[in-house]
Amino acid sequence: MRRHTALAAAAGLMLAACTGGGPSEKKSEEKKAPVAYFKPDPATAGKVSGKIAFTGKKPVRKRITVDDDDCNKTRTGPLFAEDVVVSDKGSLANVLIYVKSGLEGKTFEPATAAVRFDQKGCSFQPHVVALRAKQPMEINNSDQVTHNIHPMPKENREWNQGQPGGSAPIQREFTKPEVGIPVKCNVHAWMRSYIHVIDHPYFAVSSEEGAFEIANLPPGEYTIEAWHEKLGQKTAKVTVAASGAATADFSFQGE
């Protein structure tokens, strides 16, 4: 009897191993469960749009002294600072606008298309870059001049990489959301830029006319933030109705 009992127990263990019924394998299967990404319903999605205004005396953009002969050869005109760019109509460019709150509990499908960032005419283009966390960023050097890109984040890993003129693009990504990452070139001191990393797809950068639009937004109540590198931050609360269009205008005060 003892021999038969032992054989039966061994057979039971072998069956459990073959069928994958062990508790450790069940836990492993649970870990591999697919992520449930939130997808807005196109039939009810709305949008937020608006304009960024600048009040006060329009600042004169500072002309940059380019003290590099090779850089001067890459340009056909003067280079001006882009930290405060105000149009003749009083609109403000290069402002990040994004949904700061209202999307809690939602996970969005990753963005796989690369965002292009260039070094052209010895300046970073565009001056303000916004992308998703873990989204590829393709860094190009369109000049026949060696440049260097050096983001200085607080939440993400800092890195610093040179890029000779005509070399292949560099691809990088930022794993964590972080607004306001300053970027510099260690070779050319005047080259400055900002990178913004967002953990959802609802953001925009204001155009030269100060306009922006955030589309495909699910109905709900949101806090929208406008962030500028020198003039600070502004917030507004909006309600997006089903298939509705909300407005969020912002105004930044100058001198």
C-alpha cells in the first residue's frame, strides 16, 4: 500500500508540472496580463483650444552674438533669442499647454513615432519640444559643425552627447514625465532649448500666433496648465462636454 501511495503522489506531482498548474506559474501568468489602455470614444471626444496673450510692453528680442566662424557660415541672417517671442498682435509663442489633472487612473497606449529635434543654423529647432514619456526623440545635426546636446533633467537621467556635422541621428527617450527640462550645447553657449515630457497625449505648444488645440479629449473636468520658461505658469479649469469644444485662454504679464 505504501508503495502504491508513493507512486500515486509522484504521478500527481508530475501531472501538475506538465499541466502548469503550480501556484508559481499562475503568478507568472498574472504578471504577463496585457495592459488595459484607455481609448477615447471618437463619437464623444471633444477638444480644448485657446490663445496665449502677452500683456505689457513688447520686449525687444535679444540679438545673439555668434562668435564662431563655422556657425556664421551656416546662417543667412542674424540669430535672435527665443525665450520670449511676442507677435505684433500680442500673442506669445513657445508655451507648453497640457492637461495637468483630470486623467488620473487612465493609461494610454505608448507613442512609437519619433519626435524630431534638430541643430540647424547653430540653434536648437524647435525651441520647445514636447513628447510622451518613453517616446523616441530623433536628434539631428543639419550643420556641418560639431554640436553637443546636454539635457539637464531632475527626474530623468541626465546625459550629454556630442554630434559631429553630417553624422547619423541620435535616438534617445525620457522614461518619466517631467515639465521644463533645460537643454544646452556645451560647444556653443547661446544654444538653449526646453524639453517637456508628458505621460499622456494631451498637450500642445503655442504657435507664433499664440494658438493651440488639444483634440480627442474624453468628456470630463480638467485643469489645464500653460508653462513658459521665463514668465511662469498659469492654470485654468475647463469642462469638456461630450463632443464639445472648451476654451482656455491664458495671459502672461510682461514689464
